[in-house]
Amino acid sequence: MTAASTQPVTGLPETGPPVSLRERKKLATRRLLRRAALDLVAARGLSNVTVEDIAEAAEVSPRTFFNYFPTKEAALFGGDPDQAAELRERVAYGESGKSSLDVLRTVMTEHAEEIADELRSLGGDPVDWLRRMKVARTDPHVRAAHAAQMAMIERAIAEGLAARLGTDQETDPYPGVLAAAAVGVSRASMAFWAGSGGAVKLGQLIEQAFQALAAGLPENSDLRRIRPNAATADMTADRKDTN
């Protein structure tokens, strides 16, 4: 048995509609592949890890790997492969009557929480997975892959904003500028959250970051008063539930 396969798989839904055995098995395999990818890339670097390596560590075939992820980078970062299209739709058509910035605050907070939930679902100590991700992102190849992923998300958000506002990005810079600002807020907040080992509330962090952005990023904003606090740790609070 490998290190990736000996960890208990947890985080399966406990509420909501019943999940079929087939779906539970698919979720378990997906999480095994993500755990293997994080372990291997943190230890070796992205350029020294192949799809075959990840599949072997998870004790599945490379063909099975490609049923879940199109690339090793996708396995490393997780998330739904259709997330860019989904974000575009949520920005374009969500919460009618609200300002574009308010909609983005909601959408990006929910998106970040989805990433955090998937990380929690990997099993073991959630803070350890944050540390592995932090180590992995010191690799220049990982940083380049992550930058490409964020650029794709930024384009999708800009397209959603243009559709929401009924404008054309070729003649109106507003959707692109706001999308870049929103992705920057989300990326910086996620980096701070990961660097704290999950010792801040991610939703609160992103909420206050967007409030500060809306206010023009004043130097005395509440955002600067957020401090890592083990008593309210976002990841460690779930540790008892995942062990």
C-alpha cells in the first residue's frame, strides 16, 4: 500500500441527498489522486512527477487518472474542470439587482470556500495539506501552472461581467479591470489563508478584502486587523471531524 492509499478517505457528504455507492467510489478515487499529486509534487517538484507516477501512488491506472483529471496540474490544484464556465455564468446571471462588485464578492467567496472544502475532504490533518500546497508552490513550474489557471478564471469572470453589463470588452475596460482586481483579491486572500495554516476564517478574510476594495483599500480598513488565531482556525476546526 502507498502513502496516498493508506490515508482514510473522509469528507463525504453527511447531509443532503443520498450519495450512491458508485459516486462515493468516484469521489474516493478523485481524492486519492489529489493526495498523491500533492505528496509527490511537494517532494520532487512538478517537472519530476508524471501522470504515471501519480496513478501508481494512488494504485490506479493512467487511464483511470485521465477519467478524473486532464493533466497532472489539474490533479494538483483540484477543483471542477468546468469551474471557469460555471464562474462565468454565476457572475453573468447571479443576484440580479446587485452591483457587479457585490456579485463578485459573493461568487469569489463561495469559490474559495469550495476550494477549502475540497482540501478538507482529502482526509488526514487538513493543515498538513496546506503545508504541502505551500511547499509545492515554491516550484517555478507549479507557479507557472497556477498563474495560467488564474488567468483562465480571470478571463471567464471578465466575460461574465461583460455579459452582465451588456458591454463589449473591446470598447469597455471596466469588466477586465474589475475581473483582475477580483482575482487578485481572491489569490492574495487564499495565499494569506494558506500561509496561516488555516488559522483565519477564509470567508471572513475574502469578505473583508472585498469590502476594503470597494472602499478604495484604505490603510485603516478592518482587513488589516485580521490576525491568525488558532482558536478560530478554519481548517483545524474540522480536524476532529476528519480523524
